[in-house]
Amino acid sequence: MAHYRYSALNQDGGRERGRLEAADAEAAAQILHKRNWLVLELRASATSSFTTRAERPAMSVTALARFTQQLATLLGAGQDLQRALGAVLKQTTDVRQRALVETLRQQVKAGRPFSSVLEEQGRQFPTLYTALVRAGEAGGTLQQTLSQLTDYLERSEKLRGEVINALIYPAFLIVGVLGSLVLLLTYVVPQFVPIFRDLNVPLPLITEVILALGQGLAAHALALGAAVPLLAAAVTLSLRDPQRRVRIDARLLRGKVLGGLLQRIEVARFTRTLGTLLSNGVGLLQALVITQQVCGNRALRSQLASVTEAVKGGSTLVNGFGSAPLVPDLALQMIEVGEQAGQLDAMLLKVADIFDVEAKRSIDRMLAALVPTLTIVMAALVAVIMLAIMLPLMSLTSNI
């Protein structure tokens, strides 16, 4: 699939800009024509991690979950899809979301399948979302599928929120520790240099080291400040190399410090995605291809691609992971049991529940150890700096 940037006029004469994926330029133009848009410009675009506001999805994960829940509730109450979309439209206040829902309603009103309409919106709806809706339409269980999608989106966002919330306090604490040390070394410590020089006091080694470090930081503050963003940019550019990114992500998963936690988070994500797809009638091969797209870890994504090829050749899901799997043994054992019992979808969802709980416990344990550890480290470093300053003064007073 190639990426294309487009500029077009919608049915109301408004300008639409964005990016979509298609097999070629002709397919991209057809997608825009199906939206009843007049194409003004269409050009190939390199894949980038940066998107403009117009290219970003109109709905966040939380908003998408709310939209899906409202739609499922209305369909469950007996309304048809067009009226359900109209009711959701009345409850939507965001301008971009209203435009998106109105487009969906108009296309459904014209008699088009809901899944096709969603697929034509490009980045607005994930591949997982459109695949499940298509499966729900084919099986006549769209309302149940949307309810499951709501549960999936809410669980995914909850896990993401727990990880982010767990990292907020340690991040502020680390910034506070580093800021305090930099302030001490660049401002407080240099104030004592002329004092010690005037008093002609012999300086211990620890004091000389701290004074030299403080003077060096103060003298090269601007250079160090410029080096930080340059270093960050260099790291970002190096991570754009796919092979290097895969190697780094593999080391992270196998790391002793955070490897276990990252494994639990990634396994919970991919098993819940795969289990949800299978339980809604999506074929295993197609489900594996879609699951690869939701994996944040490139190494696991690469291994899932190998698993997909192995399954395509007749292998079982577990054997496809090979001799060096990037997922824990417990997950593989449970998946194998599910395959043998013919209940792979249910077992995958059970694996996701287990690893969701384990990830939460790991985060809690990490925080329980990290916060006091950082506090002790900060206290120790401040104590070393204060000792380096006080030793010469104590030596001076003892000689008086």
C-alpha cells in the first residue's frame, strides 16, 4: 500500500485535505470519488510519523469508543443504522466529528455497506475497526460486534491510561532530581570557589571534583543545552531505520529491568486484538495481519509477520513463534491449549485478561520501588555535594 496526499472539494464546496493509503494513484482517486469529492490534487507521499491536523483522526480513542457505544445502544433498541447515525449526530458537538458522522450517515442512506463507508475514511477508523464491522455485517450481528468493539477500545485505552498515569509521578520526580542537581552544581557550588581560593584552604579530592564539575557545567551550559535537542534528534533519526528499530525493540523486550513489563503490555494488546477478531468471525490469517498493525513493538510485529507466514504454510500458531519467542511461556502454553481445544479466541481473550492484571501489578511494584529509590539517590547526591562543600570549612575551623 502506498501513501497519497490529497486536496479535494466535498459536497458542500468545502476544502478537504489529508492522506490516505491505496494500492496506486487510481485506487486513491476512486476512494475520493466514492465520497463524492472533487479531486483537486493527488500526489504520492512518503510515510511519516508526523501528521497535520487535517490528517489526524477526527475521533480520539475515547471519542471513538463513545461513538461505538452510542451506535450499539441505538441499534440494540431497534433503530436502523441510518437513524442511529442521525441520533448520534445530534449528540455530537465537535465540528470535525459532526462532519465525519454526517458523511457516514449520507453514505449509509445511499445504500452503501457501513464497513465500506468506514474503510473509505482512511485513517479515521483503524483497520481492526472496519474488519470487525464487516464481519458483523456479514453475520448479521452488527450490534453485538459494536458492543465488543466498545469493550475492546475501552480496555485498550484503560491500559494505556494506567501506563501513562504510572509514569507521570516518576517523570516529575526525575526532572526534579536532575533540576536540583544542576542548580546546585551550576549556581551554588561555583559561589564557594572564590571563598576557598581566598582562604587558601587545602581541598579534599571530593571537593576538587565537585568544584570542577560545577565550573564545567556553568561554563558550558549553553553548549550542553544545545547538545540535548541535537542528541534527541540524532536518536530519533537513528530509530527510523527499520532494522535498527527491530533490534532495539527486541533488546527492550528481553531486558531484565523493563522487559517483563513491556512483554506483558504487548502480549495483552496483541492477544486481545487477535481474540476479538477471531470471536467475530474474522479468519486467522486476516486477523494476524490486522493484529500486526496494533503492535507498538517492532520486534514483536516482525515476529508476528513470521508467524503469519508459518500459519499460511500449515503450522500452528504456537509453532510459528519458533525457538526464540518474544512472548512469555505462559502465554504460549495457554494459546496451545486453546488451539488443541478448538477455543483459540476464548483462550486469547483469557490470556489478555491475565496479562492485563499482571501488567498492572508490575507497574504498581515498579512504582513502589522507584519512588523511594529516586528519593534515596537524590538525598545521597545532595549529601555528597554538601559534604564536598563542608569538609574544607570544617578543616578551616579546626585549625583556628
